[in-house]
Amino acid sequence: MTAIMFHLNGAPVAVRDAAPTTTLLEYLRGRPLPGTKEGCAEGDCGACTVILRTPAGDGLATRAVNACIMPLPMAHGAEVITVEGLDDHPVQREMAARHASQCGFCTPGFVMALAARPPGAPADRAATEERLAGNLCRCTGYGPILAAAEASADDADARADPAADAATAATLTAIPPLDYTWNGRHFLAPTSEAAFAEAAARDPVILAGATDVGLWITKRLFDPVTILSTLRVRELATIEERDGALIVGAAVTHTAFHAAIRDRFPALGELMQRFAGLQVRNAGTVGGNIANASPIGDLPPAFIAAGATLELGHHHGRRTLPLEDYFLAYGSQDRRAGEYVRAVHLPLDGLARLTCHKVSKRFQSDITAVLGCFALRLDGDTVAEARLAYGGMAGIPARARYAEAAMVGRPYSAETVAAAGAALAQDFAPLTDLRASAAYRLRIAANLLRRDHLERTGTARTRLAGEAGAGLAA
């Protein structure tokens, strides 16, 4: 298909004259549909939030996404709804009734994030706060916004129209795969892994959720010759359990992965709740978080601690390796020409033993300063196996081998944990940057081991209660 085809506020659109790196936000504001705002152009503030609806079974999957870092071709085969297309939505009425708009710049983004709530999904305060974690209000008007969300939930649910959604889904499904060319630039969005693997052999830029590459486009003016998208490759978007492992496709979004593991593996689920905001989790993928090889990506340390195996695809076949061996040095990975991240295999027993501790300046929607992820196996009171993985401590996510050796074969005691914490100085020589100093990183990395010990042994609550009591007695 030589045109980018999608529905915009209910009407079909075909775009043939835009660069593949044009963002959805740029396109919308040029229509003009100025209700969608640009605040940060990096997916942090939520002012650009729109609703993206894609075929799912007999209906449509609805999610809020950041238009500012989403290349326009990613809308191909989907429906985009902006604030102008809401048609007097209950969220809009309740926001107005409660004076939830102050300067007004962020208001459309908040409205869209709330309107994207699927029918019947929780609308209590905790669920709404999580839904709005990716939206910022500089006027600090959050109270009325939260009240509007709760008050509008029932009326919003009543607007659901499954028959109309099914008809739209059928129309969108009929849109053919995208092979778009403009001014010597190409954007490919195949629908089969075979076609994807063949295209990957020609060394394109591989694009998943664009939560990283989108910043290259908006901040570095990145303009690649060919972009290859995972967006419509269904074989890469599956989660299955087989042979004692959870096998997660590279194109599985963080939102979908979180829904699959949060109840069964709550430690990993809690970590994922702190990934950016919901708009980023709705777009970003498990494979993307691995493939970009950031030393402060949150999934790799957790997966390494759990004993994950990485599966790489190629049009000639597949290759597997321990995930920890994929990261060679800063900016360097063991990925050969034509290979792509296909799936990650997560041992269920490793996930069951996993604990995660993230340190950042904000609880939600913030980049890690230090992340410690630990999977221990005890034989009675003795540490039989220890897998300790950290992010933010080196140029790559990595295991703390010296710290592990200080624990294995020894009693799981405060003394053993202290020895392991001291050994971290042999494992890592962290950098000082805007997020933390090297000394702080080493100290907090050791303290995370201590915290983990207190929580695993059940002494954290007892100790804190004792300290509080002593303070009152004093």
C-alpha cells in the first residue's frame, strides 16, 4: 500500500505526501486539529494524548498514546480519535462542571487519557491515578480531574457501541500491509514474520513502539532511509507458557505484559507499574526495552535475575543466548547483521523468586537511578543460588558476580548481605551523572540488598515497628 490509511475521528484518511518521520502530532496540528498539544515532544507530559483503536477479535482495542513521538505511519490500519472527535463525552462535561481546567493547556490530554478507559475498567481513585501518571498539570489541578473521572465513568460506559466497533474493525482489518515510500524514504509494516525477517536482512531501522526512536526523531532530527515496523506482525505479539517458561514476543506491549504477569508475579508487576506513564506502556514493547540496550532500561535487570534466555530471529533461522550475554558494552550488543529480537524466555521458577527495587526521583514516570533485581534460592537457611542484577550501575545491565559469590554457600543473614554489599565495589564502577553520584549508587545498591533481606525474612515490619516504639518511649 503506497498510502498511509487510517480513520481519523470517524472518517477514512489516505496520506501520500508526508515524510515517514512525520509525527502524528505534526499531522494533526496541520489539519488543523489544534486540540492536541505539544508540551515536551518526548512522551513525558501527556498534552499530546490521543486515542488509538486497533482491530482486536470482533471489536477494537482502545488505548491512549502520545502523538508527539508516534510516527504517522504507525496509525496505518487504526482509528485515531482526537479531543475534537469525542462528541460531548461525559469526561468533558464533568471536567467543565468541576472546573477541572485551569490554564487549559494540559486539559485535552487529560480528557483523552480518561476517555480511553475501556468500558467496565476500574474508575476508582487508585486506577485513575495510574491512568493519569503520564499526564502533567503545571497548575496542580489534579483534585477536580480525579473527581471528574469518577463521576463520568458510568455514563462513559453507557456510550459503548459494540456493533459500531465491529463494523469499524472489519473496515480497518481490510486495509492492506503498508509499504510506503516518500522522497527516497521507506516505511514497511508487514503482517507476517516471514516478510519482516526478509526485510530485516536489509539492515533497516527496526521500530516497535517508537518510545525511544520517537525521541531520536523529535530531538535529534533522525531521518533513516528505511524503517521496519513490528506493529502488525502477530507472531511477535504473543505470550505463551511452555516447558516451564513464559515466552514473550518482542512486540508485546508493556501494558499487555503487565496484565499477563501482575497477579502471578507481583514483584515484577509492581516494577512495571512504575514504567513511565500508561501512554508509553501502551506503545512501548518488551523487545524494544531489550533491543535498545539502555543501561537504565528496567526490564533487562529483572529478566537477567530471573535467568532469561533471549531468542533472536533471522530469515535463515533463530539463535538463542542467555540474556545477560546479549549486552556486550555500552552501545554494543551481540546481534548479528539481519537479526532481530524475537522473544524472551522467562523461567517461571526464576520469576517466582524475583524481587525488584527501583530508585528514582519520582515514583512514577521517571528514569531509574539504580535498579536492583534479585532471585535467590535457599536451602534451609543457606543461600544455594543468587542471581543479582543491576541497572544504572554500569554501561550495561549486568549481574553482580562478586556479590553473588559472597552470598552463595553462606547463611542468609545480615552479615552475609553486608559482605555482598561490600563486594559490589568489585562488580561496578558507576558513573556520576544528573541522576546520582557514583558514591550514592554504590551505597544504595548495597542498601537494596539489605532492604531485600529485611523484606524476605519478614523483619522489615518488625524492625520499623520497634524503632517507632523506641522513639515514642524516648
